[in-house]
Amino acid sequence: MAELRLLALGDSYTIGEDVAPTQAWPAQLARVLSKCGHACAAPTVLARTGWTTGELLAALAPAALAPPYDLVMLQIGVNDQYRERAPGEFQRDFDALLAHALRLAAARAARVLGVSIPDWGVTPFAEQDARTPQTIATAIDRFNALAQARVLRVGAGWVDVTACSRRAGRAPGQLCADGLHPGAAQYARWVDSALLPAILHQLQQG
């Protein structure tokens, strides 16, 4: 049986800022899926720290991608929220990204998954921000709700890692040295408790 080809699109959370590439969640997910009987090739990741939806969209056109992919995962929006972009601009660019993701998955909606924005408001990094943790959480929930509605509307799947990030908070070993990005242990939580169950379900859909 051919190995599954995975593509992860996003930002610093997707690329795994400040962790080894093998410890970012796409690589951890591929290993766990293989152990579950779904052999995976090393995932392709198109992501960069700081990217907004618009910046990821601009990077897609010249990217050397090789569709179709068996699973396309889209995690983007935290920098839109952080920069306080208008929700309407986010919706427009997210819709365009979702259309790209569907094409990259050969129009198989069941093979496309949106992954939610983690809550950086629970991290030490947020103490440097003038916004309160509750204000940050409310904004993130709003952006996630907009993305989720669009993902579900086209028949794709949705994975909530925001709850995982809030449970992890600033607990020892859950964040990198920058006090913002998840460490390998938190990414493992995302995979085990959220990503893997959702993806196994999607793979059963065809």
C-alpha cells in the first residue's frame, strides 16, 4: 500500500517554531498514523513564523507542491488575530486558502482539515501585550468560529487544539524557551487528544 502524502499549511504553530522539525505536530502526526496502520511519508510543510492568511496565500502560487495529497491540513489565523486584522479580511483570505486546500486534495473534502488557532493568551508572552487574556481568548474564539464555519460548510473536517493549548497553559515542559510556542510535549498532546481521532475519522470517510 502506498504511503499517505500529508501537506500542512500554516504559520509558526504548524512549522513548530523553536522545536526540531521531527517534533513539530505534522511530523509527530505522521509517525503516530504510521503506528496506527496508515503508513505516511514525511509530511510536506508550507509554513512560516508570522504568516497571516494573506501571506500564506501569496506563498502558495510559487510553492513547489506536488498534488494530489492524501491529507491537507490548514492551520492559520493567529497572526491575523494578533495584528487585529478585520474579520472580513480574514474570512476572504481563509476562503481562498480553503479553496486551494481542496484542489491540493483533489477535491476530496474529507481529506481536508482545518486546525484551530491555539490560545497564546495563556502564555507568559501575553504578559507583554496590552490586551488581557480574556480579550485575547475572545478574539481567538471569534476567528476560530469563522474558520470552523467555512471548513464545515465545504464538508471538510475541523480539529480543535485550542482547548489543548488552554489546558497546557504555562505548565512546565509545555512551552518552548520563548514562552509562547508549544514544546514537543504539547504538540504530542495535540496529536494524541485532538488531531489523531479527527483524522482517523476523516480517513474513514473516503
